[in-house]
Amino acid sequence: MDSYVFNDGSSRELLSLSGTIPVPYKGNTYNIPICLWLLDTYPFNPPICFVKPTSTMTIKTGKHVDANGKIYLPYLHEWKHPPSDLLGLIQILIVVFGEEPPVFSRSTAPAPYPMYPATGPPNSSYMPGVIPPYPPAAHPANPSGYGGFPGYPPAGQYPQTSGPQIFPQPPAAQPPVTSSGPARDGTIGEDTIRASLISAVSDKLRWRMKEEMDRAQAELNALKRTEEDLKKGHQKLEEMVTRLEQEVTEVDKNIETLRKKDEELGVVVEKMESQSEYRDIDEVIVPTAPLYKQILNLYAEENAIEDTIFYLGEALRRGVIDLDVFLKHVRLLSRKQFQLRALMQKARKTAGLSDLY
């Protein structure tokens, strides 16, 4: 834990990670020292990154590193937890520094570049507290709550160098930078800031567009499922309506048939009621053939004899007749009943009917 001083003068104890990262450059690998300051809101806010040169190194300002060694990357500006992490940051630093080294070796001869104001000793407790303040309108608001930690520095110009070698000493014949050229004031060119902002806005818009498209696709899928359910329900309702219509048609036909039959029965009943008092019951029931009429008469007579024998038994029980009279009449009736049954059996056999006895 070391004390970190922000641009507004406030200080806070922060966790600092110092070390080197291997950077391949023109076939060689160089260990570039860096320092990462982790805010107390990490990992929801990005770390503050610095190049920490040794006594034999000099910071080479560029698109991603200012004169104080502070590192600016779109990855830091667009930091979002959990996709963003320290491993991804270090990998991006290796790629970026491999294209544009942030330091080169310090010359033992008089330096061909003008001296810069002191920015603090490059040791393990390096605190960029004396960084010149940046205009507040040149960078977006910091969501972490630390006003002195800008996402990108304000507009400015960097000198167009002729590409000095990275750790080796630059050639002695290289002309020094005069005061007529653009000063190394620790700022980044307006074109660089504009390109970075455009890239950040484009990425944010793409991210928002992807979220909106995913949400719209999810809603569309839900609507499609609802549409399929509604279609199935509509088909079932149509089948039910068709079946009900068929049943209603069938019921209407049955009602019409029953109405006609009721009218016919009403006519027959009315006719029978008007003729019942003038007709004999034997004239009402007329068999279709003489043989059937004979069978009907034999059956009626046989049942009459059966009833007579029954009532004779009742008379004997009550004492109306004596036993001799009862036996005499029962003997005669039984003989008659036997003859009727034999004749009726023969008639039914002739008519092709089943036997009763």
C-alpha cells in the first residue's frame, strides 16, 4: 500500500503493483517497468497505469504515454467489469508497447532533447502528484468518484520525432529539438483524442445496439411463441365451432322429426278417442292372417281358463264352494285347457313361431 496523490491534491492509500512486462520489439524482448495503482473501487473502475523508467531510461511520449509516464488506452477508458481485468490489460500493454515503445535508453552525452520539469523519483513509491493539472472539459467525468483521475488528457500536440531507438542510445548526429517545435507539455494531439473518443463512442453504440437487438430478438421470440399458441387455440376453437354447428344441425333435424311424429300421434289419438265408444275391442285388434287370429283366440281362451281355475281356488278357500264342486270344475277346465294348448302349439308350429311350453 502506497499513498497516491490525485490531481486535485487529495491523497489516498492505494494498492500499487510494480514490475516489468516483456515487450517484443524488432526481434528482441525488452522488459518495460510499469506501475499499476488499484483504486478501492477496483475491479469496477480501471487501475491507474504508469510507465516507471529506471535511471538509465527516458520516457518516450506518444499516443498512449504522456511525459509523466501515465498510460492512456481505450481499454482503460471503456473498462467494464467483469470482461475487463488485469490480465487483459497487460496483454494489451504488451501489444501497444511492441508497436510504440514507451521508453528508450538515456544518453551519457549531453541530451539532444530539452530538459523537463521534475516529475517525481522513479522508485517503488512513485507518486505522480506533481502532474500538471488538465482542463476539466477535456475528458469525460470519472465514474469512480476521483476527480483527479481523467480518462484521457486534454487536447495538445506531440512532437513528430524521427523514431529514436528504443533502449539503445540515439545517434549523436540527431539534431536537438529546438524551441520552435511543439513543446513536450504532456498532452495528446486533438486528432488522437478525437479518434479515441470516436472509437469509444462507436464501441459503446455497438454494445448498446447489440443489447437492444438481443432484447428485441428475445421479445420477438416470445411473440412468435405467443402467436403459435394463439394459432393453435384458434384452430381448436374453429374445430369446436364446426362440431357444435354440426350438432345443432343434427338436433334441429331430430326436433323436426319428433315434431312430425308428435303431430301424427296426435291425429291417431284424436281419431281413436272419437271412435272408442262405438267400437268393440275385438274389432280394434285385427291380426294380419287367419292363422294368427286363431292363435290369438286360443291364447286368450287358455288364459281365461287359467283365471277361472284361480278364482275357483279362492272360492274354495273362502268356503263358498265345497271340495267336490271345486274338483269337478277344475277337472273339466283342465281337460279343456290341455286341448287348447295342444291346438295352439300346433298352430304356432304351422305359423313358424317358437314354442311356448
